[in-house]
Amino acid sequence: MKTADLLITGGILVLPEGEVAADLVVRDGRIEGILAPGSEWATLEVIEADGLHVLPGAIDVHTHVRDPGLTWKETWTTASQAAAVGGVTTIFDMPNTDPVVANAEAVRQKIDVAAAQSCIDYGVYGVVIEDTLDQLLPMHEAGAVAFKLMLATDHARIPVPSDGAVLEALATLAAMGLRTTVHAENNQILRWREHRLRAAGRSDAAAHLEQHTDIAAVEAASRIALFAEWTGAKVHIAHENSRHSLPVIQAAKARGVDLTVETCPHYLLLSTEDGVRVGANAMRVKPPVREPGHAGPLFDALRSGLIDILSTDHAPHLPEEKRRASIWECAPGFPGVETSMALMLREVNAGRLTLSQYVRMACAAPARAFGLSRKGHLVVGADADIVLVDMTRRGVVTAAGLHSLGNLTPYEGFELHGMPVRTLVRGRTVALDGRPLSAVGWGRNVI
Ligand code: DOR
Ligand code: ZN
């Protein structure tokens, strides 16, 4: 009889191509075998997965962990535990922490914090800013997995680079072969409109959407696709929220631009009409949740693969930071890592998505886009990052039930149908039945 560390029996494996009943064997943190059900192996541990689906762990390439520097909002411990409970086994962390991740030393500092705390695997983003273009290669050598480019932001220490600097950065990053995640909105349009709206005395929720007119996203998507085409850079458009961007994305892909695109559950499941019920402040996020008419085409594009990736833009803030009266003072963003998979499983149970489509957009596609060759697939040799899902389990989203420190969520009260019940990272169970297990520091950098 062959030996291994762990056998997961009786489950249904979900692959991008379909579902198959099979047993899964794990040794030394890797998938050692995928076998006909009932195979005889001598293992230290057996997980009975009868009635459950077995998925690769989700890979969320867009999260804001807040640590170092903003730890009242979130820490690596709380973010990674929330992710683990939610079925996420790898997160990429954005660079708008304190210090901003703009040089090799800041990359090292963040990796140190993540390594000490994270229970799941992680990637660290460096930021593209004009003053530190010479740091792109050193940041990668220090362990950054990818880069973030903000074409629009009001973050004082992340000034938007000139087009000249963007082109130079993309040429450098093309030579390094790394993908750049882009916040694709036109900064000048946003700043102008904010100025006008404020001057008119506007501080209501709708002003936020009026500021972020669709053309700001469409123009920036077109521009970054052109720059990527010109330089040969791999770019990834973050948090697509507008159906008007879809023809631009389609055209760029048809021309062969190495472009990937993500959207997030809030752009698929919410619209401005939810503002009254969930609270406009809870729902404030940049870019905004749009009026009805966008979610359907975005969901279609995600199903078809035109939008490649489902991420979350997990962006926790304390409830009091979000509940300020003026919309301009209301911190944008909300937690997402813990609820994303369950919200999408609800869509599967409602017949709007298949599990295989989910695995493609949440696991396989992000692994491929960012070069994580051992992740995102249930194949022999891959890391044993595995989620057991119970498609019959029901639950309700509540702030109190979330593990994130910034737990004000627009999904408060959402009824769930289908939930992750056990999460393994490289063969070790890090969350079970909605609770994180003590695996602090188990996580590793993906590069
Ligand atoms: O809503 C957002 N929140 N959008 C961003 O681009 C940044 C993020 C944050 O860090 O809070
Ligand atoms: Zn973000």
C-alpha cells in the first residue's frame, strides 16, 4: 500500500473543465495523486468529503491588508484568517500601506510582517511612482510578485505618474516579465468633477457616482491597453465596474494585448438601488457600485472569460471611518475576502454560474495571469491548497460573524446557500466550519 500524509475521500473535484468524483492524496504539502474513489492508501490523516465539493483554494489578487501601518483597520492575522474562513488560500496585498511599498526595504518590511502572521500564502505588490522607478527591479528582487499602478488616486504619497513615467515603467516591467495591476480611471476627470461637485455643495452619496463618470474608466482602460500594446507589458485592469469598458477590453484582447481584467462581487451583486437598504456609506467604494444595468453585462463578461478574474478589493475600514456624514469623508471600501466565495456559491445554487466557471475565474485564471504555476489547479504536483465546499449549507452574512477588523459590510443580512467548510493551505487545515485554526505564520510568499 502506498503512503502519503493526507487522503481526501468521497468528494467531487471541481476542475475548470468539469466535475469528477475522485480521491485526492497529499504528501509534503503537494497533491501527490488523484485517484479513483476508494483507492487504498496508508495516510496519517483522512478527510471524509462525502457530499462535498473539492475546489482549489481561491486566489485573491486584490486585497488591502493594512499592515504595516494601518493596523487598526486590519492586520495580517485578521485578514488571512478571514480569507481562510472564506476559502481563500492566497492573497496579494496592495501597496497603500504605511510605509507605502515603493522601495525594496518596504517590500522586505511587509514580507516580514506577513511571514510572521499570515496563515495563508501571500504576494506583495510594489507601487509604480515617478520618484522610485529605479526601485522596480530591486522591489522584485526583494520579493514583490507584481506591481500596482494608480492612474487615479488622492493618496498623498502615491502621486499619479505622468504618462511618460507610466510608459517607462511599463517598458521596464515588460522586460521583467511581471504583470502590472492598474487602477484605470482618468485622474484629471475625477479631480475636476470632485471640485465642481464640492463647490456646488454636494456631499451626498450620489455625488460619488457622479464624480466617477464612466468615461473616466473607459478612457483609462483604452490608454493603458495602448501603452501595454506599445511596450509589450502585461497589464491587469483592477475592479472593472462599467459595462462601457467591455468593448475596449474586447478590442484590446482581439489585437493581442496581454491584458487581463478583474471584477469584484459588489459590481456583480449590487447596484445604486441597494444604497438605501445596505447604506450608501457602507457601499462607498472606489470605483463606485454603479446604477442598474452594469451588473448583468459584467457578469456575462466574467462567465464568458472576457473578464478573466474574480477578485475582491478587500478594503476594510473601521465602521466609524465609514459612517461619516459627508460622502467625501466616508472611507471607501469594505471587507471582501471572507464573503466572496460564499456569495458566488449562492449564484451557483441559483443557476447563474457553474462551479467550474467559478474555479476558472477565482483560481485558475489568477494563477495563470500572475505566474503562480503551483497554484489554482487540482493537479498532481500542485500545492495542496484545497477548499471543501458544502453546497447545501446555509448561513447569513453579519458583521459580528466576520473575522476582519473592518467588518461593516454591504452584504449584511445576505442569505447564503453553499459555503466553504474547510480550507487547507499546502496540506494543513487553516480553517474549519467557519473558524480559523491556529496557523499563524504558516503562510509563505508565493515567489
Ligand atoms: O475603495 C477603495 N478603497 N478603492 C481604492 O482604490 C483603495 C481602497 C482602500 O485602500 O481603502
Ligand atoms: Zn484596491
